[in-house]
Amino acid sequence: MDMKVYFKEDDNVLRGYVEGEIDAYTAPQLRDGLEAVEVTEGLNIEVDLTNVSYIDSTGLGIFVAFYKRVQREGGNVRLTGLSERIKHLFKITGLSELMNIEGEKKVKLS
Amino acid sequence: MTKPFDYVEMKFPAKSQYVSVIRLTVSSLASRIGFSYDDIEDLKIAVSEAVTNVVHHAYEGAGEMVIGCAMYEEKIELMISDYGSSFEYETVKSTVGPYHNEQSIENLREGGLGLYLMDALMDEVLLANNDSGVTVFMTKYIAREQVDEVAEKVTTQ
């Protein structure tokens, strides 16, 4: 089982990408990847979860910790690309009320 | 008389690298008896939460965990235990009491989201705490239309 986390700077936004399954085994890797992010005042961070195929409370806890740190250090973070399943998890745990999250991008009809 | 369910039992070292193996095995078993995609995803999370709990809290050093799956026509029952040895499924089942709602709120505050998610994603969650360890016992029912589908497959085989 594989999990990847990496970041790219894009203008004024730091874009993070998380891929794979997040559970007790892969969580330390995610935690390290997020802890390595240097947060500066006013930094905007977007973490794309489009390619996350599984997450449980271990992973949710890590995102909560990251969210709290970024807020404390004056930055902003948004989680994007959440599948319906993962959005449901954020909803039933009450996290969608506390965190800035966004579902999968809808294909625009022209 | 034959039992109304098939019982599968797995024993693993209590290490995090086995959480995904257990989750995928339970997913395969659930799929075999006709659970829907969404219900299988719920089961995967619930079993991972219970197993992760054993990995993190049950042992100071090395230990083992036992995962029992009883597959009925209309439901799956999962038992996750940090007993070092296998258990007599029906004996352990008879010792667990109801899991109260007021208990879950306390546990949510102290133990994070794991137990809360198990409760939210399964139809029933029972906890047995005794001298030899902790056992989580949980049940999920198959949605009615899927039951009919499975019953039909069984009779035509």
C-alpha cells in the first residue's frame, strides 16, 4: 500500500497533493509531509485529496492538527477534491463545519 | 444442525502494516455476501478503526489481535479482540453488553474519532472489557434488495 504527499508552489498558493490510502500505517508519512510545511503569515495552502482512495480517523486527526497549526501561524488552508465518500466522513464527524473543504471539481457544461 | 452463518477468523501481529490487509479481507468477505459499495466502504473504515485501536493501545510490546467475521444471509458480525489467543465466538458474544449513547460522547472526547466513526458507520457496536482484554463487537445489515439478490444467486447455483 502506497501513500504520497508533495507540495508545489504556484503563485501565491502552496499546493499540496496527497495520494493513496491513509491509515495507521501510512499516517506518519502524511504527518511528516505536512509538518515539513513552513507556514508564513498570510500563506494560502490548498491540499488536493482527489487521489486519496481511503482515509479513516487517523488521517482525519492529522488534517485537524495541520489545520490548527496553519491557523495558529497565520496561514489559510483548504482541502479540495474530496470524493463523496470522504466528504461524508468530514460531515458525520462534524469536521466539515470547522474546516474549509471542497468537493471534487464538477465538469462544466458549456 | 448447521449454524446459520459461516465464520472466518484471522490472527495477526498487532502492527499497523496489517491494518490494510485486514480491511481488504473484510471487504472481500462482505462483497461475497452481497453488501453494496457504500456499505463495504463503511465496513472498511469501522474495522480499521477497531484494529488501529488494538495496534495503538493494547500492548506495550509485541502482541496479537484476532478478527472474527460471522457471515449471515442478512448481516455480517465482526469481532476484534486483543486477546492473544483465539476465542470461542459464541461465548464471547454472549458476554457483551449494550453500548450506550451517553458512553459514546465521553469516549469521543477522550479517544478521538475512532469509536465515534465505528458507531456511526455500523448498525450496532458493543464493547466488552474484561480481564483478558477488550473486544469490539459490531454488526452491519445488508440492505434488503441486496439480500434478495444473493438469495436468488444461491438457489440458482
